[in-house]
Amino acid sequence: MDRKKLFNPEGDDTLNARKIIKGNSTNLFNLNNVRYQWANQLYRTMMANFWIPEKVDLTQDKNDYENLTVPEREAYDGILSFLIFLDSIQTNNIPNISDHVTAPEVNLLLAIQTFQEAIHSQSYQYIIESILPKQSRDLIYDKWRDDKVLFERNSFIAKIYQDFIDEQSDENFAKVIIANYLLESLYFYNGFNFFYLLASRNKMVGTSDIIRLINRDELSHVVLFRSEWAEKTIKTDGFCP
Ligand SMILES: [Fe+2]
Ligand SMILES: [Fe+2]
């Protein structure tokens, strides 16, 4: 499948001609005329979710971290490393998807998603700087490469993303959309649950509060990639790999 043209004066922006992919858009953000109404509603939700990591106080978490058991601390570091990888790859890969999206109302949502994934990355920086001792901060960023389980788990999704960059076929695009959905749902929730478990024992409550804010954003990303996208893309746009 071809990447959309950036400069396309011959594009047709009428609503009947609009498609999520494989359309012929001028790329103009004419948001007064929107074909996919669900995108309008989701835009409001995503914008209303804006938050700043530093507003969450992590003072108590610093004390809690020192009193975690060794397995708890290992899990805390490992899952943090897992999430750091996922948000990093999302920030980098969403524009690759957007390059093929020809409905401006959906491009708008993908731009906000990319911005939110970047905030998530910055929130991990805030957590690490506030809680972890200096000597172990850098180790967190490399843990996903050194830990066999983490590496295999991250490779599964990252390879699908990389395959689409290397070969932009319909089939690889479909795989990227499904991999993105799995990452935003199954993968993230798998990581979030540990922090909720700690908080239920009154440990690392500030970290859990930040994770809840990230979770709220990720939920909107799941909505963005769920049935509306799949149904409209496959049925309306005749996309069938
Ligand atoms: Fe994220
Ligand atoms: Fe996300």
C-alpha cells in the first residue's frame, strides 16, 4: 500500500469520498465537515484527559520503595522498564500509521495519541528521578534488553511494527493495527495491574496514581483502534488484506 501524498491538490475532501485509509485527501484539516462522527466525541474525551505528572506527589513512594521486598522491587523495576519500552515505541510508530490515514478527523486523534504517549514517557522520567537511587536509574532503561522474558515480549510487537516499515503491504498494515490494539490493551493492562496490587497494600500509591492517569489515556487509545476503526476500514473502505 502506498504512503499518502503530503501535497495533494487533486485530492477530494468531500464526505462521500472520504475514507480512513486509501482515500484521496488533500490533508487539509477541514474539521467542520467530518465523516466519522465518533472521532469528534473521542477528540473531546482525549483533550479533557490532559494531565501533568509532576502534580502527583511521590514523596511517600521514595520511602515505600526502600521498604519493598526484593521480589517486589524487581517487579517494580522490570514492569517500569516494560512500560517505558511500550510508550517509546508507540510515540515513534503512531506517525507511521498516520502516514496512511486519509481521514483528517482520525489523523487528529492520532496526533493527540502520539502527544499523550510522549507525556507517559516523561512521567516515567519523573517517577525514576523521584524514587530510584541514582545508580540504578540508567539500568531501568536497559532492563528490557537484558531480561530474556521482557525482550521476547517486546520483540513480538516491535517486530510487527518494523515489518510494516520494511515492507508496506496491506497485510503488514493490518498486522500493525492489530498489534497496536494488543499493545494498548493486553500489554499495558498486564503491566498496570502490578501497580494497582501494590497500592491495594498501601505501597507506592503515588506511582499507582500516575499509572491510573496513563491507564485513562490508554483506554481512549483502545477506543480509537477498536471496532469503529476495524469495521469502517474493512467494510466501508473495502480494505481486505
Ligand atoms: Fe502510553
Ligand atoms: Fe497508548
